[in-house]
Amino acid sequence: MHNDIKNVACIGCGLIGQGWATLFAAAGYDVSMQDLSDDRLKDAGEQVSLNLRLLEDNGRLYHETAAGAYKHIRTTLSLTGR
């Protein structure tokens, strides 16, 4: 099965959105995390970083994968124009 999906959008960066963003970024997808305020996006970005570190510490991700995953994430207030 061929997978043409390269970009994923997580609309809303609460607990579930952060989790999906973490998993998709770790799998190598480019992820746009969208929410209503910069404060929410900042908090979500920090949580995703923590999630990746925890996955690495627990042996679920290699260091290189965890370190590279965060580079796949972009935060935005609007999904238009990407």
C-alpha cells in the first residue's frame, strides 16, 4: 500500500491534539498544530516536546527520531496559506 499523505493538521491543541501531533511528527509527517491563541500553541509545543522526550526515555523512540520529530511541527492560528 502506497501512502501519499505528507502533511497532517491537528485542529485544537488540547490533550488529544498534542498526542496526535506527537505521534504523526515521530512518524515523519509534517504537522500543523492550529489553535485559537499563541499561549495555547506555546503550551502545546512544550507538551509535544515533553512527550517526545518521554517516548525517548522509555525506549519507544530512538534519540535521532525524537530529536528530528519536533522539526516536523509548525504552529499556527490559521490553516490557510500553507
